[in-house]
Amino acid sequence: MRWEQLFDDLAARADHLERLAHDAEVADRRVREEATVLLGDRLRAGARAVSLLLRDGTWVRGAVATTGPGWVLLHEEGSARQVLVPAGAVLAVRGLGPHAAAPLGPVAARRTFVLAVRALAGADVPVLLRTGAWDLRGSIERVGADHLDVAVDAQGSVVVPFSGVLSIAER
């Protein structure tokens, strides 16, 4: 009987060590997987409205329409307009769920903030461009590698570096 108890005890210890190793491996995989998740992937995963705190201390709230590398497009809450927000303008996000969508595919991963702004320029729609200092109302005339020109009135245009853009909304 003592031998049976010894073998049962050894088997129980082995099972316990195996469970501990399994749990450690699962925890390690979870940490490694979470480390690869981008904010855009989490934004795309939820159908709920989110609130984005921008660098100037204001909030933009809406449902996520889509994201790209370095930007998010929201359907602004309480309005029919869409708002393009560069990721660099976002300080915090509220209303984000714990899940993440699959990473962008190779084609979608090339839809940068520059391409999104160029699409707006090509559509020739009136925009409200918010910066940390003031709001510009006009249309996007041209888009460079790191800046855009906004035609604001008959006097001409204003050049805004992308680093100064908080959001671009349809007017």
C-alpha cells in the first residue's frame, strides 16, 4: 500500500508541475500577443462609440468608421460628418473594449494619413481643420509629404504641418 501511495503522490506532483508549466506558457503567449496589438486594431474591433482626448484637451466622440496606420476616422456623434484624426493628436481613448481586430492587411496597411488627406483633397470638399492654436475653414489645395495647404479665403492658403493637425472634419 505504501508503494501505491508513493506512486500516486509522484503522479499528482507531475500533474501539478505540468499544469504550472502550461499556465506559465499560456500567460507568456498572452503577453507576447498583447505586445503586438496596435491601437488601431483595438479601435476597429469595437462597434461602440469612443471618445478621443486630443492634444488641446478637447474630446471628439463617435463611432469608428475605419482606421489606417497612424489615423482613425470617426462618424462624429450627434452629427452626420466624419472626422479624420491623426494618431499623434490622440492623448487618451475612452470606451475602448478589450478586444482587437486582426491586423491590417498589406493593402490597407499602406493607407497612411497622407493618403487619407490626399483623398479629402481630391474630393474637393470644404473642411474644418483643427490645430492646437486655431481652426481653419476651407478646402485642401495640396498635400505634401509632411504638410498640407488649406485654401481659407480669397487671400490665399495656409500651410499646416501634419504635426500641427488635431483633426480634419467635413464642414
